[in-house]
Amino acid sequence: MNGVRVALGGIVKRFGAVQVLHGVDLAFEPGRIVGLLGENGAGKSTLMKILAGYESPSAGELRVNGRPVRFDGPRAAEAEGIVLIHQEFNLAEDLTVAQNIFLGHEKRRGGWLDDAAMRAVARRVLDDVGLRQLDPDARVRELIVAERQLVEIAKALSRRARVLIMDEPTATLTPGETGRLFELVARLKDEGVAVVFISHKLDEVERLTDEVVVMRDGRVVAREPTAALTRAQMAKLMVGRELADLYPPRAEVPAGAPVLLSVQGLSVPGWAQDVSFEVRAGEILGFAGLVGAGRTELFEGLLGLRERTVRAIDIAGVPCRPRSPREAANAGLTYLSEDRKGRGLHVRFGLRENLTLMALERHARPWLQPASEAAALEQAVREFGIRCGSLDVSAGSLSGGNQQKLALAKVLHPGPRVVVLDEPTRGVDIGAKREIYALIRRLADEGRAVVVVSSELMELIGLCHRVAVMRAGRLQATLSAVQLNEQELIAHATGTH
């Protein structure tokens, strides 16, 4: 297979009056892995969508092996060997895994769909990404988030990419799955594939890439060999300033602080068995575990999103058995889903509609008052640091990090006593992570109980007073702050303790 060199020259992109790319010049060579870094809103995803045919440049040109090209869509880019794995999933939930992998590229035999051939190729690419046990005929809606991410990667491999753009591919993966993915990327590099790796996990960028390109405010500000930069230097180039300590100081939980959430004997069929825990006012409790351990499903059961059995749930000392997220919110418990696009936000709605959806009664006297909603949005944009250019855009037009801030503002708008945050910094840059960590710390300082479900062990260690570790649906251990380290968490999560 021949390598492909792609070059972007003088790329400009405007959305209405807002210019997000300012004359970007960049080239990617066969057999090289380039880390593309920048804060949310720096222009990384927009630039890669132009390269992959999802957006058209306002000015500038693309060249493939020195030949000018203009893509009228992603299929034209894929015909040139350029494939983008999206940060947000781009799968049809009601179709099977094999059907998703070949959607728009179906194999045919004698005019009929060749299902057997498609299943065989799907089986091979699923093996490549570590999903050996996954049935190609399984419906995507039945998959957990990590499996969907790996199916996205398998879909890209089936296109025989020569330029592979990976936008936050490890955000939902365990360390083991990430390791297998990196082995696959190294193999693709040896085969002459050019890989663009977009990630906010600087340790992974350091481990995987040959060189680093840093974008800031729609411009390329640095391109250096990865070995020439420390992680601290990468972070400084991204944000344009020195970053102070990433995690805010951990305050002690006040003596005698009341229990704001008590859960006894919660079981979710197929996912969690007899889990009990409690969280006090001013406390941040983490939940760790490998993908499939049942953490997300446990809290979906708590909120009434899944079938469950439970002996007792008390919220702020009041017995409660919520049958829906709205009932939970009315009782003082709110939940931020790990699936920002699917369950966290209505991406086609405006910012105002998303923010106030869980607390419309606040803005109705008795009819809905747009002025009241607009004032709440202005306050949220200031308080959460949401970069949006205009308040009248849709949620889907925001960068991933700013969508996450909007989702946080939405679930906090009703003023809950207990806040459950599932993967709160997934796909978020290091500067925005610091802001979100400070917000979580502030929630605890205000006397709320906070639960953080995260796959990033250092995040749990840096933030939490205690961490509960789940394995195969059961609570294995709850570790205090003085016991927290990566080795202990991994040992409990894998059952090797």
C-alpha cells in the first residue's frame, strides 16, 4: 500500500462572522504519528473536519501527494484514503455492528448485499481493536460506551485508511484497551499510514507520537519533535501561560457533616449486585473500575433509567425511590451522563433551551419568560467559562469542552444537594479540566455531596476524599485519601489485591 502525503495551505474557516481558522499551513507525512494539541476551541477538530471532507474551507487549499483536491463530502476524502474517527460517536444505534462498519460502503454480490463477506471483514477488524468476543450482529444500542468507541475505530480500519485522524480515541478506554490500540497504531505506522492523534492526555501523546503540533486560537503556534518537549511545556504551549497545580487543595470534610446520599443494597440486573455507599455534605466520593465494571449502570439504576432493586435510598435524610431523573432532581439529586451528545445535551437546541430544560418552572410565571432564561444563560456563560461567540448558537456548534461546561451548567441549574458526574472531563483540554476540577471543589465547599465516576485514576486521586472501586458489578473496596495511589486502585479493580 502506498503512503499518502496531505498538505493544508492557508486554510481559513469562518462560521458567519466568526473566524475560527486563520491561514493554517500544515502537512502530514506517511509513516509518521503527529499529536495535534490545543485547548477546546483552538480549531483542531474544525481543521480535521476540513481535511476529512466534513467541512469546506472558506479559503485555502488541500493537496494530496502534491495534487490539489476539493472534497464535497467525507466519501470523497475516504476515496483518497483520509478517514476521521470522530470524538462524538457517529453510529446508527438501531443497526448492527457489521452494518455500521459498512454503512455507505456495503459489499455486494450479484446485486445483493453480501452479508457473509461483511460479517467476515467486520470480525477481522473487531479482532484488530480487541473486540474478539463482540458479535458483529449485535445492535449498537446494546453496546457500552467503550465498545462503541472501538467500533468507530474498527469502522475506520475497514476503509483501509492511509491518513487516519483519531479525535480523542482513548477517552472511554481502559489502560489495557488503550495499550492494544497503541499497538495497532504502531502497526499502521509501519505500514506507511499517516496518523493524526488528537488528545488531551499528554502522557499518551508523549508515549505514542513522533512529533507534536500545537494550535491556539485558530493558528499553529508550534511544531516540535515529541522528544524535545516535556508535558509541562506542551501544556504551556496549549494555553499560552504557565499552569498552576491542576487539582485544587482538598479541604477536609467537616466533622459531623450530614449524609446527603445513602444507598443500601442497590442491584441492577446484569450490571451491579448489592452495592451500598454514602456521601456526606462537603465530600467528593470517586467511583473507579474497569470498563464494564458497572459504575455507569449502577447510577443509571439509581436514577430510574434502568431496572433495579434496592433496600433504601435516602437523599438529604428523606427516603426516596426516584423512577426518573426528573423525580431524582426534584428530590435534590442530579446526574451528568458520560454520553454528552446522546444523553447530556440536545445538540440541535440552543444554549438557553439546554440550560433551563431541567428547571423550566423557575422561568415560568406562569408562562415561560425568555428574558429570565436569557439572564440565566448569561450568568452560566460567565460562571462556567463557556466560550460560544454568540448566545444564539446551537449546543452542537460548541467545541467538546464547551459542550461539557454547558452540560455541567444544565445539571447544576436546579440547585441540587447531591451531584453525580460521570466522566466529567472526557474529551476536555487541560485548561478546561483545571476549571472543572475547581468547580467540583467549589460544589463540595458549598456543602453539596459530589460523586465523580471516572476512568482517569489520577483525576480520582487528585480530587476525591474517598474512592469506591467496583469490579464485575460488586463494590470491592472504599479507599480513603491516604490510601489512594494508582497501584492500589488497579489492584482492586482487577482483583489482584
